[in-house]
Amino acid sequence: MRENKNIPKSIQDALKNTNNPQANTFSAKDKAKPGRKPLPAHLKQNHTITFYLSQDEYNTLKALADKEADSVNFFVKRYVLKNLVRG
């Protein structure tokens, strides 16, 4: 039977060869920053635009959005931004 040199013979030998695992755990916790990083100010989308449509207008807009497999909001936003850039 072969003996593995990496296996400690006693608990004292095992404790001598390792760093303090509890200290490592707490230091890693202090370094970790949970959550998403905040967006830069120029990328934030915090302005709203609201307008009202009649039922016929909404149905027409919804049909156009459905043709492109988009939501109504995304369709309107994309259309407005596309025309602003062409300006």
C-alpha cells in the first residue's frame, strides 16, 4: 500500500499547513461588492414620454408592431429614435 505525502497524519499537522480559512472567508466577503454596477449618467434612461391614442390608432400601431414581433413600446421607441437620427 502506497502512502500519499499530502495526507496529514494528525489534526495538528493539518492545521499547521493551512492558512486561517475563516480569515480568508471574511476578507473575500469584504472585497465582494454585490449587485449590478451602476450605469454611467449618460446611459441612464430616466425620461418618460406619454401620449394618448384612440382605439383605432392603437390597433393600427399594434398591428405594425406585431408584424415585426415587437412590443408596442419598443416599436414606437425604435421608430422615434430612428427618425431623430435621420433628422
